[in-house]
Amino acid sequence: MTIDTKVLRSLAAVLRERGGQNVSRLNYAKGEWQLGRDKTKVNGTQWGAHVDWLVRGWCRWWDARITDYRVGYAIDGFIPPSREELGDHDRDEWRIWNRGRDPWQLAWSLPLWNQVSGEELLWTTDTMGGYDCLSALLTAFADRIDSKPADAKTHPIVELASGSYRHPERGLIHIPILDIVGWKAPPDKPRPPLPKAEPAPALLRPKTEPALVSASEVKPAAQTRSIQDEFDDELPPI
């Protein structure tokens, strides 16, 4: 497969703008990388990163479960639909079924794999800190491919790290870091299919609703988040 690095660099720029698969979930919160439902701390562990399998798009949460996806592979040039096209504008229903939060969350998901066991993880982020982290990774990946290594080791091996800085009003702000510690040829396996949500029970299905609000009336969830929230990746529980 020939990879167009111009697409990768364009995606890295998009990430800087602030603008259910069968794998374990990786989460970053308050300086800690946490694995699975038990939130096992895994800072300092190393994983291969499938940067070419990066997924972007919308995930719909309703009553603490994922009920829909509108996602695609970033490397294919997938452009998510606008929030206004997705429906679910009734804020009263948000309060009843979704703790008042916009059910549609725009995020990026990075698949990773264990070099020894082959275990697969998925890190999903919808924060500025996560976007900066992925932007740096995409740029490094593009640089590596453009250098055309003779050993075909184009996929980064990353160590789960954390950084921080002190905000004058909010105090210590933690940021996720994926330190590249080496490069490896990608596993010989096909790209997985995109995630699909299980059908929601009839009681949870939203009412058919025309999009009666303008773009200015639909506030992204990020507008109500604190600065620390912008860098933590604790999404609603599955």
C-alpha cells in the first residue's frame, strides 16, 4: 500500500486546530494511562502504534451505551459530517438520557498492539492534549515513511508517558505523551472493519426529529469543559 504523506501532514494540521471494537480500552486521565475497566495504571509500558489505522468521527452515547458511529479511517481522507446533520438536538432528552451532555462526541481513536502478545488496545481522545499528542505522532510517522527505511520499519513503538505544565488559574495541567522509542514493521494482518454499535432497545431509540436549530444554537460539548478536561480523555463509560 502506498501512503500519501501529504494526507498525514494535513491531518496533523487539523489536529492542531482544536476544532465498539473488540479491543481493550486505553484511557488517559490526570497524568495516568489506564487500561480496561479496572483502570490498571500502565505508564511506562511500550506499544506498537497503528498510525495508518487512525479513526476519526462521531460516537453517539445514550443512556451510558454507544448507540451509533459515524466514523472512518483518517488515512482514507474521511471527513466527519457536521454536528447539525446528526440530529438529537432536544436538550430535554439530553438531561433525561445523557446527564445533560451532548450525545454526539467527536473523537479520534488510535489502535495499538503489544509487540510480544499481540494484544490490541484502542485509545480514544476528544481533547486538545490528545490532539496535540496525535498530531506529533502523525508528523513523525510521515517523516519516517518519507525517509523510506530499507528495513521497512515504518510503525512507531511508543512509550506511554505524561507531561504537565502549570496554568496560572487552573494549576497543574497534565498532557498525554507518546514517546517514540523505536520503529517496527507493521504486523502482517488486514485492517480491521470500522466499529458498529449494537441496536439500541426500543425504549432508548430517539424520536424522529427534524433539525430545527441552527449551527449557532448547537453548542459543542467542549464549550462547557474545564481546561483540565480538555487534556483528560475520560469519555463516558461503556
